[in-house]
Amino acid sequence: MRRADRLFQIVQILRRDRVTTGAKLAAELGISPRSLYRDVADLMASGVPIESEAGVGYRLPRHFELPPLMFTVDEVEALVAGARMVEAWADPGLREAARSLVRKAEAVLPSRARLEDLPIVVPDFHIPSGAAAFLGDLRAAMRERRKVRFRYARKDGESSVRVVWPLGLAFWGSGWSLAAWCELRNDFRTFRPDRIEGLEALEETFEPVEGRGFDDYLRRQEAN
């Protein structure tokens, strides 16, 4: 969990429980008491009125509320629509992130608005579970600039083992594609995650090289 997310979560737990011990709070967050102490001190320094009492624990005044986010109606509906698209079409990690985003926004909206009640529906196109699982692994590999290896089946049924540099992902309305630099072909290639088998993130990393980046891939696509 990123520290910014953890600080937000501390406030949410204290709003929920009102009073909780440091040990319980640290255990729920999965951090050490020392880290919790630093986090609470930083929140207090930023103006969050956390009260601490020996033998009792931490608490927030009952009147405390996070400042409301000033969303327009269109902004709220855009957030919900985007989150529901991700929930319907992305991998499990992004789906949970989308749900968490909506919960966080809802927690600080004025009038305790219920975003989940907005009448916006995004049909699930039933992306194959294997492809959806690979999307999360590919996102992680892109962040860490790790090469990946997999067996890829072409449309004609032929398959081969590829080692590629994952550069980007694109969603086309009915499916995903991976933009990559393929070491076998020594060129850019586009792969469909639902045709990938045995995806493995390698320890070997790749560095940005002029002419082999995602922007270069996009320019190539636009020129074709």
C-alpha cells in the first residue's frame, strides 16, 4: 500500500471506529507501531485533529469530516462511468482499484452521495479470464521494465515462443492488445492477450532505446 493511501486509510478507520488502539490500527494496516506513529504525527502536522490518550488510543472528534470534494454532476458521472468500464473490462487488480476509487470519492462527497446508485451500467464483454489475469502481469512488467516470455498463437494456429519488451496496452472496445518490441522479429509487434500462454516476467530488464519506445510504436501505427 502506498503511503498516501495508508494515510487516507488511517483517517477512514478513525472515522469508522472513533477510538482505536495503536496496536489494533497498526495490525489492520499491516505496518509497525513505529511507522504508525510517524504517519499519525504527519497527519496531525497537516491539520487532521487526531487525539491521543495513553491507555485509550487514537480518536477523531465526532464533528470531524474530511473537506468535501467539489465535483460537478458531470464529473461524478464521469468518475462512475470510468470506474465501471474498468470493472467490466480490466484485470482483477484494476477492478479492485476502481472500486476503491469510488469508495474514496464517496467518503468525501457532500451529502453522503451514493455513487453506486447512479443509473450507469457498463456491460461486461466477458474478457477471457486468462487474458484478464495476464493484463495485471503485463502492467506490472511495464512498470518495472521487465522483459516477458510467452508462447503466442497466431490466427493461423502456428505458435512460437517470444521474448518481448512490454511497452503499452490498448483497449479497442471489445478486447485488449499488447504493444511490444519483439526480440524474435527485432521489430514492433502487437499481441492479443487471449492468445498468450505461459506468460513469465523475466528478471532481465530493458532500458528505453530511441526508436523502440511506446511513442515510436504509436507513430508506426499511425503511419500504416
